[in-house]
Amino acid sequence: MKLAVLPEPLAGIPWRVILPLVILVCFGATVLHSAAGGSFHPFATSHLVRFGVFLTMALIIRLMPRELVVMAAYPAYVGVLLLLILVELLGAIGGGSQRWLDLGFIVLQPSEFMKPVIVLTLATFYGALPPGMTGSWRALLPAGVLVGLPMGLVLLQPDLGTALAIGFGAGVLLFLAGLPWKWFAGAGAAALVIAPIAYFFALHDYQRARVTTFLDPESDPLGTGYHITQSKIAIGSGGITGKGFGEGSQSHLNYLPEPHTDFVFATMAEEWGLVGGLLVLLIFGVILRWGLTVARNAPDRFSQLLAGGMTATIFFYVAINLLMVMGLAPVVGIPLPFMSHGGSSMLTNMICIGTLMMIDRWSQRSRSTSFN
């Protein structure tokens, strides 16, 4: 969508996704303002500032040429992998997990960078792979190593949610690359065998508790089931139109845990009700549909895979968070994109948006060249 009243550099920007993003982020800031007891500090202001900074970053990413992106894929993967190793050696510990690198002027969570980087790396790999080799082991083994190394390092932190996000983005890209169905069926069968073994011998106590709580949250409503129970109370009490802005008792009386991060949707639903929830879903639908359109119209195989993987990464955030707050998935600490307060999530998702805008620009240039 181009706006004819704007100068050419601005008219070429994909406003069809930026405008919904701005609405969603501003709505998120409104919810964060309420979660802070009617104050812009400390959540809403930093949320808006981060969006402004990361939107600028996304617009810069949009201008990158295809050749530079392909050339940077493997160095970026190696760089982030080294950062994950440094986390194991020197990382800062918080909340019982070792996930961050404290550089003094900034605290980084390298696992967040791996979500878009693994998509970029696999898109580069399969974009250069001859189509006739897609069904051979040469299409699977190198990709398995590329995915397994970061997932293993992230699981050591431990961070199951981020490891699943990396695996999901990679899995979607393998599917889009056209790998044989029998491999996916085999992976599914292996997962069914490994899941109970991992539950008893690989997961930490708190991770096992999240699974059992998901299956029966009412068994311990004041303990391990507290998060999900309070979240469902908040969502249900909002009704159709909500209790009103600033009138959410669950968040204001501190019944709802993490009302500004993981459970921001429950905070919103209590005050804005079903109407607010449908608005959020509609905007996410617009963003994801745009991402799929970019993937469909991409000019080559590499671009199609990259756009599809980035869209899948955003979808994973949205789907898991919404399922989590409604008690339909275990609590794994996945924030809601563009609404939850948190720099790492905002950074990852804006990298995905910037990459999609970049591919959209490649498509426009390709079409204009073919027409000329």
C-alpha cells in the first residue's frame, strides 16, 4: 500500500503493516499504563521508546541488499553461537537461569538473536541447495547440526520456551523447503518416544511442575497452578466489554502475576473484555497475513523461505502466549509481541518485521525491473 501524498522514499514504506503495528504498540502501552497503577513509568514509556528505536532499526534492515544478507548469514550464526557459549561460561544468572551477558552498558540475551538468525541461516542453506538434493541426507544432516547446537546450548541455560521457538522456526522452514513427509512423520514418532523420557530425566523440577499444572491447574491453585488460575479469572471476569480502563482488580491488587509481561493479554482482557481481545487478534491477523503475502510474492526461493520463517517466528510468539494465558499450553515464559514489556522480545520481533519489509522491497524492485 503506497500513499500518493507522501514523497517517494516514504511512499515505498509498507504502511499496511506499520500502521497496525503502531496501533498495537500504543494499545499495549495503554495496558502497561494501567498495569503500573495509572502511570507511564516504568513500563509504558520505555515500551514506546523501544518501539521507536527498533522501528528505526527495522527500516534500516529494510534497505539491505540481498547479496549482503546472504553473505552475512553464516558469520551471524557463528557469532550468536559464540555468544551462547559465552553465556555458559560468563553469563549472568537471574531467576535461576543463566541466559544473559552483562556488557556493562547493555545486558544481552543471545538466545533471542538466534530465533531470526537460525531462520536466515537455514534459508541461505536451502536457497543454495540444488532441488534434486532435497530428499537426500545432505539436506537434513547439516540442517540438523545447525539447529541442534543452539537448541542444546539454550536448553542448558535452561530456557525451554526459547529452545522450542528456535526449533519451531527451523521446523517450519524445513517443511517449506520441501523435505520429505516421511522425515517429519519419523520426527513426530521419535518425539512421542522421547517426550516421556525427557519429562522424567531431562526436565527440571519447575518445568515438570508446569506440565502437570497445565494438565490440572486446579490441583494446586495457590501453588504451581496460581499463574494459570489467576489469568483465567482475569480473562473471564472481563466479559464482553471489560471492567473499564484502569479498573482491573486482578492486576491492580497483585493477584495476576507478571501483568506487564507474560500475562499482559489477561491484564488487557479484564479491562477491555472480548472486544479488546478480538481487536488484538485482528491486528495480529493483519500482520501475519501480510507476512504470508510477502513470502508468497518473494522473488526467489531464498527470499520465500526467509519470509516464511520470519512470519512463523512471530506466529509462535503470538500463539504460545495466547494459549498459555488461557490455560491451553504450559507456562513457558513467552511474551506477547508488541504488547508485553520487554526489550528482548521487541528486538526479535522487529528484526522479523524489518526482514519482511526488506523482502517486500526486493519483490517490488523485481517487479519493476521485469516491467521495464
